[in-house]
Amino acid sequence: MPVLPGAEPFSADGGEIGVLLCHGFTGCPQSLRPWAEAMADAGHTVRLPLLPGHGTTWQDMNRTTWRDWYACVEDAFRELSSRCEAVVIGGLSMGGALALRLAEQHGTAVSGLVLVNPAVKAEDPRLKLLPVVRFVLPSLPGIASDIKRPGVTELAYDRSPLRAAYSLTQLWKAVVPDLAAVHQPVLIFRSPEDHVVPASSTALIRKRISSTDVTEVLCSDSYHVATLDNDAERIIKESQAFVDRVAVHGRSPR
């Protein structure tokens, strides 16, 4: 399946600090590309994979599940871990849930997490119908490009594939019960005006994780896709400082 122009994965080989970035549901690496490039410019080894079913067509995505998306980021994490002394994982929206799952599963091999409007739950009552509706209705209007900044567009599907959306809810069911296994330092960027993910999602994460080093930063001039919005430079600057700080403590002995 041809990849949409601009949706390609990003990779850069740099120093011994690895940064893995995970994009969101129906999105693609374009939403995190400036962040990834800034991390690479700072000298880090960066991986920003294109998740299966994304960056092509929403029909293609309906043939994938959360396990496919997770396997993709886990492969990238293992590759980074094999070559870097420390690895920090960042994620936007669903990418935040994938990052949390990696932290749950890989423990001290993950040096820290940077989560931007992370999604581990939703409050849309229509989700309760997904177990049945997904078999008769293939998609609904999309949730992409929730951006405050004029003239900026997220490259993402204009439809939300419902079989994939149901699988997203199964990802949440896997992640949330194990949040107590997250002990790593966590930096969270949250937009108070987010039209996709409720504030209760971040609140649930903060309540359940065991991390003692947790910082929440409000992106008051951005909507959901804050990595392309007015607070993008702040996300880059503060996450760079966070990566440099936690990677020092997360480095494994040689």
C-alpha cells in the first residue's frame, strides 16, 4: 500500500541517547516530525515509525489492531535499546498509550516518558456501541487536525475506522490496569482546550502511575495536536531538557 506523501517514518542516527516518538490514532509521523527533527539536531538517535495501517487509507487501518501498532513501536524500542545507553519515549494521544505500555513492559530499560495529550480513555458515549457497530458501519467522520494555529493541518485520515477504533479501546483496557508498573520520570503536556481527549485521561494516568518524578505542563495556546500548534516550540525545548536530565540517570553501565 503506497504511503501518503509526508507520512513517511523518520529516523536519525546520533549519540547514545535514544528518543522514540509514537504518533496518534489515524495520524502519521508528520504530526511529530518537527519534534523528531529537533531531537536529532540535538544529537540524539531518533526513531519515529509509521504505525501499521496509518499513512495510507482508513480502510487499510481497519485491517490492523492495537497489537500491530504496539509491535511496531516495540521493535523500534528494542533497536534503540541495542545501540543506545538510555532511551526516552514520547507519544501524542494514542502514542502516549503506546509509550505507557512500553514503560509497563520494559521497566528500567525506559529512562523516561514524554506524553502529549495522552489518551487512555474517552468520554464519547458512542464508544459503548463499537463492539456491535463496527461490524455494520466501517467508519465515522474523523477526529484529525484539532489545531488552534491558523494554516496548520495534521496529515491524518478524514474518517475514523471503527474496527480500529474498537481495538484502540482494547489497548486502553490493556494499559490502564498496569499503570502502577510505571515508575519512570514522566513529563506531560496537556492542552486545557482539547476537543479529542478529555482532561480525565491525564488525571487517570497521574492517579494510577507510581512515578514520583512527574511534571505536568499546560499548553494553553494549543488544541489536541499540540506538537504542531502554538506550543510546539515549548514542547521541544522542555522535552529536550527532560531527556538530557533523565538520560543521565538512565544510562546503563558499559
